[in-house]
Amino acid sequence: MKFIVNIVNREASIISFNDVYLAMAAAFLIAFLLLPLAKSPRAEPGVDAAH
């Protein structure tokens, strides 16, 4: 019985890791797709672009 419990726990850990990995990948993909909608930073007046 202990053997089956260990197998079930290992498989549950693998499935939960896969779910979290998929959720993180989806979040990064959505953030990447929304990146063009972000405003570009404004340069401060009186500051040269070359330092």
C-alpha cells in the first residue's frame, strides 16, 4: 500500500508542476503580447541621449 501511495504522490507532484509551468508560460505570453501597447519612457528635458 505504501508503494501505491508513493506513486500517487509523485504523479500528483508532476501534474501540479506541469499546471504551474503552463500557467506561468501563459502569463508570460500574455505579457509579451501586451508589450507593444506599453508607453515608451519619455526623455527628460535637457538630458542628452548619449549621456
